[in-house]
Amino acid sequence: EIMILMARIRSALLRRPRGRGNWILAFARHDNTGKGVLGRAEFSAFLESLQLSLSRREVFLVGECLLAEEQAISVNGFNDALSYAASGNLRFNEAWALQAAGALAELLQGSLAGLACCNMVEAVGRLSPPHSELDVETFSAWLPKDVEGATDWAAAEAWRASAESDARPS
């Protein structure tokens, strides 16, 4: 799950509009010591400030995974984790998740936002094979969440649509 979360974070940061600032400056704003490291609480605040549609649980998991022996996360450590996520060592990568999201959107006449009243199992249950046999947990890990951990279907649609428009030739 942590690999998917890091890949999700990386993807969201790459698609992030310039006007919302970059993550290094946001990291520096939360670094009270100027040493390029954040404690657990500061790292959580930093990650939440980026507004990446991560739940509290997901923020906690990323922080726990990246915490070093000193109980701190360095800017270099976070950058390395993002770089490793780019290595593409995932069987169920973002392209796979986007394909599944696209199939789900197609079933709903083009938008995932119509699933706001559904849970993940109900949503995937609407698909026909082979998508109906999706690994629901893995697919869910790719989708944006609200802070409580529920799938944010409007943000999921924005992610899907953004990736779809990025894939179109100019």
C-alpha cells in the first residue's frame, strides 16, 4: 500500500498547478529548525497542507514508513521515496487504476462523481468482467480520499479526467 501511496503522491505533485506552489517550499515552511527535517507532527501537517486528497490514515502510513531512526523525515528522504515510486515496480500501477476508473466512468456515462453515494464494493460490483474482479483494496488505494478515508469520487473524477487529457496528443 505504501508504494501506491507514494506513487499517488508523486502523480498528484506532478499534476499540481504551479500556482499552488511546490512541495519543497511547503516542506521548508514546516521545517522549524532549518535543518531539512520534519518530525512526525510537522510531516503530517506538511503532507496535509499539500491538499493531495489523502486520508489521515494514509498520511499516518506515509509518515510511519518514512520516519528514520531519529524520528524525523528529511527533505532528501521524502524526495528519494518519490523517486523510488517513479521506478514503476508496481504490478497494479497508475495506468491500471486509470483503466479501471475509466471503465467505471464509462458505465456511469462518463463521470465517477456519480458514485458519491456508493462505497467501493458497490461501485466495483457494477462493472462487468474483467473489471468486476478488480482487487478492490488495490484500486481503492489509488483513489483520492477525504480526511476520514472515504473515497472522494469528485476528486477521483478530476484525477481520471486530468490523466486522460494528459494522455491525449497535442
